[in-house]
Amino acid sequence: MVVACDGIWDCLDNKACVDMMYSNIVSLKPQEQNYCPPVEKMLDEICANSSEEGIGTDNMTCIVIKFKNKEQ
């Protein structure tokens, strides 16, 4: 589950966010449980290069919540 502020949703719709996070998380090694790098990668990709660009200049906060399977 992705919980994020409006700064994220100004740049991405739900599907784009899920697709981006999925591709970033899938590249993690199976033993890695740290989702900070995938979130940082997403933020780097959507953050504006300049404060004059408009979109991607708002503050951005994102939390990824991983639910465990019953078997885990």
C-alpha cells in the first residue's frame, strides 16, 4: 500500500504510482526488506529539476506498507 501526500498525487495517478513502485520493488533482492531505495528512486524521478516547473515542486511524502502473508 502506498500512502502519500498531494505532492506525489499531483505528479502520478494511482496506476502510475503502483507501476513505478512495483518495478522499483521487484528489482530488490529477495532478502532486502528496505523499501527506502525504491521510494527514493520514485521521488527522484518525479521531483522537478527547477522550482519554476510547477509540477513536482510541492513537498512530497511517501510511505510504503508491506502486508505479510499468513504463511510468513
